Amino acid sequence: MKLAKTVRSLVLCSMCSFFAVSAMAATTVVGSGASFPAPIYTTWFKQFSRANKGVQINYQAKGSGAGIRDFIDHTVDFAASDAAMTEKQIAKVPEGVQLLPMTAGEIVLAYNLKGVKDLQLSREAYTGIFLGKIKKWNDPVLVKANPGVTMPDEEITVVSRADSSGTSYVFTQHLAAISPEFAKNPGYGKTVNWPSAIKMVKAPKNDGVTATIKQTPGAIGYIEYGYAKMTKQPMAKLENKAGKFVAPGLEGGQAALANAKLPENMIAWITDPAGDQSYPIATYTWMMFYKKYSDPAKAEILRNMVAYCLDHGQKIADKIGYIPLPANVVEKVRAASANIQ
Amino acid sequence: MAHPTTTLPQEAASLSQPPSKMDIIFNKSFRSLTYAFTWAMVLLLAAIVIKIGIKAIPAIERHGLAFLTTTTWDVNSQHFGILPEIWGTLYSSLLALILGGFFGITIAIFLTQDFLPHRVEVVLKSIIELLAAIPSVVYGLWGIFVLIPLIRPLADFLHTHLGWLPWFSTSLSGPGMFPAALVLSIMILPTIAAISQDAFRAIPHKTKEAAFGMGTTRWEAILKVMLPAASGGIFGALVLGLGRALGETMALAMLVGNSNQISLSVFAPANTLASLLALNFPEAAEYEVSVLMYAACILLLITLLVNIAGTAIIAMTGSGAKK
Amino acid sequence: MKHAQTAENEFHLPRLERQPFEPRALKSIVLSSITVAAAITACIPLFSVLIMLLYRGGKRLSLEVFYQLPPTAFETGGGFGNAIVGTLFMVGIAALISVPFGILAAIFLAELGPDSKVAITARFCAKIMTGLPSILAGVFAYAAVVVVFKTYSAWAGGIALSLLMIPVVLLTAEEAIKMVPRAMKEAAVGIGCTPAQAMVKVILPVALPGIITGVVLAVARAAGETAPLLFTALFSDYWLKAQEPTASLAVLIYNYSGMPFENQIELAWAASLVLVLMVFLLNIISRTLGGRKKI
């Protein structure tokens, strides 16, 4: 036992001295926050540090809220969030905060229904489901929205996020925007108190929701487009503000973004985009930087990183299931990134 | 308990020496070292409780005891109540403890009381200890993809034929109390089995031999001699198993359904305190953190109360035969 | 009639051979079969989990995963060498803290002052701490270490994990020490050992198998825990630097199992398998080096 411990500590010591020496030269930048953009962020950062020798960027998805807490505690160099910081939170950072939208995504309704391939959901239908008013798949409202499809006589099981998440925030914000009843109760937020009339189970994170939908006949739930696309989930077409049924995807998402004005503080919510082609549920996601860094070299690395994400990064966004920022937004973000000093 | 503090009697000095000065210093410092770490254990928990408690104060002031008796968790209207979580925590842990405890102790008996050749026993013991290392996510995935489809027919059968019993009164929702408690019991089983096995192994051979010598059957020896002799260790194993069941998050979060309702039905979705904490903390705003820390204090209090109750039960049944 | 007679004849000289249909023997047989059945039933799910892990993790297991760095989306190949090193390092720190801590406190609890007030309090504290949700260990270590030093680090991760290990080591060590037959303790003292010598030279070696079980279980739990590390060590795509965010298998599994990419999901399974194998190895090594023949 003693020997085992000695051997182990010896091995460990030699290992860490080896790695400490080999990695001495690199500058490390640390970020944490939202899990929704984590797959694309980690891809960007890894490519960036390959292109820039001696720079390492660590990003860990631990939740937007935890990222903001880290940012306020100064334990990270930058943070990422699906829901932008509030005024009160920004006031806690003496150096000032620069928010930059870096990419955007959509939220889709994935379902598990034998024999139904292209489910279409009218606004009445999906608000009804999430208010607990529509409880069966052969409800007249659903039948009406899906002409020519035999809807099964099955109960609807709604799967929602068990963890507090930006995805729930954006989704419920959209529902609240299109249904006054939903806005009143339950309202919107990172977690909401869903109406008790819904037959609902909750699961953590995208993969939990997706797995639960897969394992539960008659289930429907909301997940991120990127996740649904990569794992090939059946996704419903949703009726947008203009009354058209739009499938989630690049065109629908970009049309939705084009309909949102980005103000000076870079915080814009797209709660219910207009336009025939717009997919109704889309959102930006942000990175947060300090306006003043004690180490100018770090600030420069961060500016370069933002520039890299805007130039090279946007090109691969669609492939990973995110919506590239529209050109005018890219320019605005580039200009604002000069505030990172 | 042997508790000698005096040095040897003089007569022995011819055969052996009295403890040297070094021995005495070593003895004293060893004693104070163990004493210091015992205090450190107390202070460590105190530090944790204080740290959590301070953060919880705003929530305690605002919600008071109503926090424990209401059932809504609504961040928008700032109504917070954790009664369903308290219920779910106790229900799932006790179910898991009963199942895991029964099977864990049975495995321990099976692997120590000469049912199998010694070599096989050792191999199986190592495999069971290794199962304690499987990350909870894996148990969660196994629960969703293997266990739930497997128990669905059984659950449907129980619901249709025995639906009048409160435990089977709802149909299986997929994730719910039953699959969660089953997986939980499987997760704590290695802990209980491994420690109970050690408890059985540590009983001197002659104890068992004496029992057999008096003409007991194998089971009379196990039930009347071995189990009481090992009861201290087994109780310790159950405490650790229960602790893990109470504090488990990820696997439960994937399987329990996370629904704020109180139901006796094992097929209904439920929620637990630990999974509430883990799922809401990462995104929590300042005040919500305070509420969650309040919930954490309650969880620690529950652990304390359950342990006190357990000790009391053991003391009352009198089976806690201490050696 | 004849039967009754034989019974009467043998009244003075009971038959000593086993009588399988005597109620006591029957009870024993029934209980034995129940035990065997229950043990087998309990093993089915355990082995099912293990087989699923071996099947899905084994598919991707190769030498590469041990020395390569984690891949990004759409990259093929890659591994988690840095996470293995990170887990070894952090669990190592946690063990260096919690094993002496737990064993020393356990000695006091079991031998030196088992009924003193502080021992009773400490025992209860340890029992309560076993129910500490892992996320709270992370939150505490975050406030105590990360915020103070303003950086995520492997050290903070190790400290967070030690919080989970201490009560397990302590309680199992206490039981193991208590289970050492009193005769041995008395014999040690009887030949002139001081209590400390008796403890170090006689009682601890005898209690070692039980203590090892506790340490292995504690390490097993700590190695698989995500939440404490998420708040203290974060993650890193690069090799270990102890003062900076550090990769670990548990966080890698947590990250990758939730990703929509086939390659990452496969790696998450392989990482789970590697984690379990590492604990298995530790178990075997510590038992061959430290395990004595049972008493």
C-alpha cells in the first residue's frame, strides 16, 4: 500500500514536471459559460490555437449562469451566455463589459410518432401542446394542420429540459410572445413552472431530452437545431408570423436574423420574426469580455480570437448546425471588438 | 475497548525494555495527530455548513418554513417550495436502500460464506468494486436504453392488474421513480456489498468454527453468529450506501423524470433534492443560488436525521452487537 | 409403525449424519437457494451495465486514445491522453489528502477515544458528509480555492475530490480497525507496545484489506464525479499544467456524451471504460502490494 502510493506519487511527479516543462511557453486564455454553443466554440478555439502557435484557449461549458458568475469573480478571461447579462450584473464588473454576439441557433420541436414523417404544427397547435390544452395526437387542431396524414390516437408526452437552460429561456420567450395566455402563466425564463395539465417528463440537457423522446412513444420536446440535425431527429415544421410553415435550417434561420435590429449594446432578442421565410424560434448567443485587461497581450489575443471567429469561424457554422451571422452583424461585432483593451 | 496508557510493569523489564523516550514521544504525537484530524473532520463539515448557510440566509429569511411545506418551484413568481423534492429524495433513497441493502448483503453472504471457491470469490469481489467506478452518466444511459424498455411490460402489467394499490396507480411515464430507484439501488450495491464482505471476512475463523462445532447448520451460523458479529460493519456499509443514494445527481436526473409532484405511485415521475441542485445551480441567478443553498442545508439535515433514526433503530432492535 | 420404532431406538443415540429433511436443514437449504438466486439476480443488471460499457467503449479503445488530445467537431480520431493524466493527478492529490486524514481520524474514532464527545461528533459529521451532493463539494472548493487564487487549477480539483473521499475512507477505516480481534490488540499491548506502536505495527496491517476497500471505493467514486471538477478544474484541451484549468475523464465524459458527434460519443464511452479499468488496476495493484492473507 505504502509502496503503491510512493510509486504512484513518483510517477505523477515525473509526469507533471514533464508536462510543466513542455508547455511552459504557451499563453492560456480561459473561458466558461453556455453549453449551447460549446461544440462550435471548442472547434473555433482549437483551430485558432493551431493557427497561432503558443496560444491555448480553454473553454468549458458549465452553463450561462455559472459563466457569468465566473466572469464577475474574475476567475476566467471571458465568458459565454445564451441570455445576455443584466444591468445589475454588468455593474458588478468595474472594468466594464463588452458583449458580442458570436453565432446564432434555432430551437426545434423533435417528436416520436410512428408513421408520421413530416409533422406540421400551427401556432395554435404547439402553444396548445405546451399549455396542456392539446393532449392527444389526433386532436382536431393537429389533424387540421396535417392534411392527408392519419394522426394516431395516442397521448402526447411532452419532454422538457430538467436543467435550467438558455434553450428553455428562448423557447418559452417565443411562446410567451405569440400567446398572451402563455405569457401570463407560466411566463418565460430559464426554468418555468409548466402547467400541471401537461403529461410531462423532464430530462437534463439536449442529449437527455433527445434520448427520452426516442424512448417514449408519442413524445415531443424542444431541442437545439444543431443537436437535432447531427443526430437526425425528426423535426416539426412550424408556422411563423406570416402564417407559413417553415422547416428549421439555414435559410429559415438567416431570414429570422435578418429581421432583427442589433442595438448599440449588442443585445437583441428575436422573439417572433416577421417574413415569409423566417423560422420562428431563433436566437443569438453572446461572448462577454472585460473592456480592460491588466495584460495587454491577453487583450490582443482575445481581439484576434474574435476576428478569427468572425472570418473563418462563420464559414463552418452551418456545418455544425449553427446559423452564420449576417454580414452587417459581422461588421458591427468587428467594430465593437476594438473596445477590448 | 483496550485502552492502555500506562507503561509496562517493572518485572517485565528484564525480558523487554520499557518504552524509550522516542517511543513515548512518538506515542504522544501520534495520539495528538489522530486527535487533530478528528477535530479537522468536525471543522471541515462546520466550514461547509457555514459557507452554505451564509449563502442561504436571504432565502431562509424570506421563505422560512413554508419552503419545506409548499410544492411550487417557480422562478418567475419567486415561489419556492421543496416538499416534492424532500419526498422524492426520501422515497427513492429508502427504496434503493431496501433493494440495494438486501441484494448487497446477500451478495456479501454469497461471496464470503463458502458458497464458492475462494479464488472465484476474490475475482467477483474485485469486479463488484470496479462497478463503483462506472460514471453515473453510464448508469443513466443504461437506465434509459436498457432498463426502461425492459420494465415497461412489467409496469403495464402491474398497473392494469394491481392498479388499485397506491404504488401502481399510474402508468409508467418512462422516466420515473421506479427506474430511478432501481438504478440507484444498483449504483449503491457495490459499496454495500464490498464493505459488508470485509465485515464478514474480518470475523475470526474460530467464531464460525465454534458455531459449526456446536452443530449449527450453515444458516443458523450465518443468521445467529455471523450476521450479528458483522452487524457493525454492515451498518456502516448501509450508511455509506444511503449517503451515496441521497447525494446522487446525474443518473437520477436522467431517470427520475424531474417532476414536482408527490405521488405514492412508483411509476410516476418525481424529483430529488440533489438533482434539483445540480440541474439549477449552473444557470441560477443570485437569489436563486441562495434558495438552492437553503435546499442544500435541508438535504444535509435529512442526512443527519436519517442517520440518527438509523442509529436509533439499530440500538432499539439490539442487534448492534459490538465486539 | 416400523418408522416409529427406529425413531424410538435412536432416541438415546442421535444420528449424527446430515438429515436433509429435518426442518433445520430444510430451512438452511431454502435460504441457500434464495441467496444463490438473489445473488444471481443482482448480478444480472451489474453485468449488463458492464457488458454495455465493454461493448460500446471497447469499440473505440485503441492505443491512440491514450496519448492524443481531444478532437474537435468533425475531426476523426483523437483521444484523451490529457484527461487521463489530469484524472490521475487530481485523484492522486485527493488521495494524498484524504487517505492520511481519514485513517488518522479513524484511528482516534476506533481505538484512542471511541466514546469521547469529539469522536461521536466527528463520526456523525462523517456520516452526514457522505450525503453531501458532489456539486456542493465543487461549490465549496470553488469558494475556498478558486475564488481566492482567481484561477481554476488541478489543485482545486484535487481538494474538491478529497472532500468526497474523506468520509468514505474515514468510516470504512474505522470499521476495519474495529473489526481487528481484540485478542490481537491486547497481545500487542501485552508484549509492551505503546498504543501507537500497537496501532502502526499490528492493528493497521491487520485492518489493511478493509482500509484498502474503503480507499478503492472512495477513489472509484471520486474518479467518476463530474460536478466537483466542473467548478474547480474546469476542462482543458491541452496537456496538464497544475496551475491552470485541467482536463479530467469525468468532465470529458460529461461533455462528450452530450454532443451530437459520433466520434465524441464513442470517445466518451471509451473514456468511461478507461476510467473503470484504471480503478480496476488500482484495486489490483494496491491489493497485491498491501493485501495480506486474511486473519
